[in-house]
Amino acid sequence: MNFRPNCSVTILVRSRGPTMKKHEILSPQSRAELFDPPRDPAAIVRHYTLSPDDLTLIRQRRRDANRLGFAVHLAYLKFPGRVLGSEETPAPEMLAFLARQLGIESGAYLEYAQRDETRREHLGEIQSHLRVRPFSRGDYRSVAEIATDEAIGTDRGHAIVAAMIETLRSRSILLPAPTILERIGLAARARARKQAHKNLIEGLEQRAINELQALIAVSDDRDRTRLAWLRDWREAPTQKNLVGVVERLQFVRSLGVGPDREQRILRARYRAIAKETAILSAQHLSRFDTPRRLAALVVFAREMEAILTDAALVMFDKMLGGVYRRADRTYRENLFHRAKALDASARALLHMAKAMLAAKESGEDQDAAVERSLGWERLKALVAETDIVVTNTREDNLIEIVERYPTVRRMIPVLLNVFVFRSWKPNDLLLDALELLRGLHAARPRHLPQRPPTAFLKATWRKLVGRGSTFDRRAYEVAVMMTLRDSLRSGDIWVEGSRAFRAFGDFLLPPETFVARRQEGE
């Protein structure tokens, strides 16, 4: 989820047919799915194949129209478990399937139940046969409790109403009109939301409440709210932007909203509030009642802390990536210049060698040939230059990376003073090295200890860093930060409060959830 700068938002919705009204909890599609007979052939066969007892009861009717009408009522009371409305037309697929089982033309249904008494008598007889009863006033409370339990974990009206329907079917209670269950579901969802808001803000200190309320207020010295300021940070990987993100992160942490707040309500409910809060402006939030407004701001603070944490770590990753790319570009340029120098040396030495070979074949003095083709002083200088080029030729760009130490050095205290790094390895030496760097930059001037941790570094870095009295602090600090970047990417190191750089186990389903889903699949 990504928070954007505070601004008015216009949402364009493409029309896709009928939509939900303000006081409805179901869309027309969900209502049809839950309350209407299925149209899928396999589902029709599963729900509407008549049993021998059903056929016996149906054939007690005298006329074909009454038999088919009786069968239709029987089918509706079986599934979806409701009474067919007096003005409602039965589903044609279901009607045709029932008619074929009875050997009756489906058109006979048009002559059914011209008398209301016949319809009522049939419904009473079918209810006794199926041992079901109508929904009554006494069922409201128990169904409302089911709806509330479901609404605690979801805002989806379909799921809430479906839970009530499943309960009624299990208790052999006929479904009431959809509007009744929708009203119960709406009330349950409102109660669940209020309870979630209460749980999120319960126990907040007054100072934290005041600070949260101040997020949506425009003070005299600012022309925008703190909420807008927190959302408005630049993503370009620069030192200035990194400091800006960290400044916002430290401010959010100072609000006093601990991570335990997220655990007070179900994750689905928390996500629903977070999704809503992400697109609301300070003006919208100010219109909420106090518990809802404070709950939204609590979630905003928790989400903003995670977002800013990840933003700072991603920025750090990109900044070191930029250091690496610039160093690699310099390294390749140096390789090109070395290649040109070696080419010039090789050509000069080849010319001299040819002159010496020619002098040997003709019996001339080879010293004179050298003097004539190149000159001894030039040869001496050329050998020295070539020796330097060959000695400095390397297979990596680590020296060029270390040369960009000032860039790396500026981000070290910003990063290490704000984040807590963790490792899946016990006694990880990289964490010790990070703690060492934190101390070095907090208590200047300090030098590296005689034997700083280096076992976690790659061999090429260890060789460059040196050992004992020859330790290169600049190379060591750069090596540690480059290793940290690689470890964050691989997941060997994670950060408290981060979502993108968190422990691998956090990405896995809890054991109980995994077992439950596996059983559902079986």
C-alpha cells in the first residue's frame, strides 16, 4: 500500500450495470448468487434430483400443473432454502429439469396455483415433509451474533450474509427476504467497525491522542497538515531525500503508537481500515466521529512507519547501487586506459624487438639497434610504466567503490541510528560490525579496534581491508555497508518494523492457518 500526498481525489467508475445502494450490503450479483437457484447444470442436478419420497409426495397431486408447482416449491425450499414469491417466476433451467423427472411439460406451470389457498396448503405440507420452519423474530438475535462474528474479520457483505444463510440452513430455518438479512448484516458490520475502533484506541495516552489529532490540523507556522507532510516524501535516492524520509519516520515513531495495536483486531479488519485511510485526506478524517478518527490515525501511523521504513531501506539500496555503478564505470574506464597504455608499450617493444632481431641476422651491434629504434632511456621509462599498469590491473572494482567512501559515510549514521537489524544466524558478525560502525560514528574520533570482525566479508574485501595495523577504515566501512545491502536483499538480515525486509518466516502462513487451508482443500 502506498500513501500519496494529500490532495483531492476524483474517482471515475466505469458503469457495469446495477450497483449497490447506500443502505445495501449486497450487490445485485451477490444477492442473486445467495438467494436464487443455481443455473449451472451440475448444481441443478445436485440440488434438484427428486428422491423416491419426494416423487411419492408429488404424485399425490391430481393435476400436472399442481404436481409441477408442488415440485417447484419443494425445490425452492430445499435450495436456496426460501419460499418462491407469489409474483416470482421460477428459474427456467430448474423448472425444465423438474418437469423432465415428472414427465410433464414445463409449460404446465403457467396453470398452477390460481388459488392462493392451494399455494399455502402446498407450502405447509412441504415444510412438514422437509422438517423446516419459517424465519421468526426469535431468530434475529442468534443470526445477528453470527453476522457480528463474521463482520469482525471482514467488511464484505457477501461473506457476512453467506455466514447467516449457512447457519439458517444448518438449523433447518427458511431464509427470510434478502432485505432482512441485509439489514442485520449492515447493523453487524457497524457494530464490528465500532468495536474495532474501540480496540485500536483503547489505552492510548492523552499525549498520543493529542499528537494524533494534531496530524490533521493546520498550524499557524505551516500551510498544510502534518498528515500531508508525512505522505509527501521524494523517492529519488539521494542523501537529502534519505534524511527527509528518516525525519518523517522518527516523527511517526514519536507519536507513541506501538506495533501491538495491529494485533488488537483481525488482520482483515485492519487491512480494511488501512485501505480506507490511505485515500482519505485530513478534511475527510476530520468529519469522522472521534473513535473512528482516532482509530484511522492509529492505523495511519502504523502503516506510515512501515512504509517509511521500507522507503528508507530501498533508498539505501539504490544509493549503494549508484555507488557501485559509478565505481564500475570508472573501473571500466581505467581498464580502457590501461589497455591503451599496454597497446602502446607493446607496439614500441615489438618495434625494438624486430630491430634487434634484424641486427642479429646482419651481424650488427644489438645495443646500437636498441638505441636507434627506441633508446635506452625511453626503454627504461616504458618498462616502468608497463610494470605499473600490469601491477594495478585487477579483476574487480572494489578500489573504485572505496574511493566513493564520502557518499557511503554520510548514510551510515542516518541508517544505523534509526533501524534495528536482525539475523537468522546466531552471533552474526555482520551485526557486530554494524554495532561497531554505529559506535565509531557516534563518538568521533575513534579508530578501528585491533581485530574488527571480518569473517563475514568476502575474501576480496578482506584482502582489500587488510589486517592488524594495516586495516583500512574507509575500506572496512564500505565493505560492511555493501555486505549489509547484499544481506538485506538475500533475506539473511531483516529490519524490525519493515515489511519488505522482514524475517523470511513472516512471509509464511501460520501453522494453524496452513493446516486449516490444507483440510479445506482435502
